Amino acid sequence: MGKYAVLLSAGPDRTGSALNGVEYALGLADGGHEVRIYLDGPATRWPGELATRADHPLRDGLNRATTKEVDIAACAYCAAAFDATAGCRRNGIPLRGTAGEEHGPDVAALVDDGYELLTMS
């Protein structure tokens, strides 16, 4: 089976792209592939946004992803830039990298570990 990292940069103003990225990740996980989702750029605002919108379809998709053991994390650098750090932390989304210093995830390390990168913006 394959290994995939979905790099999701579509924020709350691009719901369709964000939903597509999560659905692709779920389809891959259902197929037995190892999948990770990384919230990047404006997508780091999703955890805080979804906390106030229980009926949003992306919330259901991310919840399904966690039950399928899809690793979901956010870029600490981007979360700080988009004022989304607190929303990520409140909703249990781990932050990768260092706010203000280092972007996360390390895409070169992901490729070295055999992950194929899928970008959604």
C-alpha cells in the first residue's frame, strides 16, 4: 500500500477545496493506504472555525479521518501567522514546526519516508 501526505492549504473561504482534500484522504485510508493530513497556511484556521459550526460538512470529514487513524496536524508557523494557534490547540490538533521560525511539516523528510505529497489549495 502507498503512503500519502495531504497538504491542505484551503482555508474557510475555500470550503470546496478543503472538502475535496479530506475526502481524498478518507478514500485513500479506506483503501488501506497510510495517510496524513497537514493543515497549512489559511487551512490552520479550520479547527477554530469548525468549533463554532457543528453542522459544517468538513467537521464530519475530519472527525471521520481521526476515527480512521489518519494523522492530522497543523503547521505551527502558519497557525501563528493566521492567528489560529489557540484554535488548533483547543481542538487537539498537534502543531508541527516552530511558530515564527520553522515551517512544518518537513516535506523533504516526508518524501524521504516514502510519502507522496498531494496539495490542495
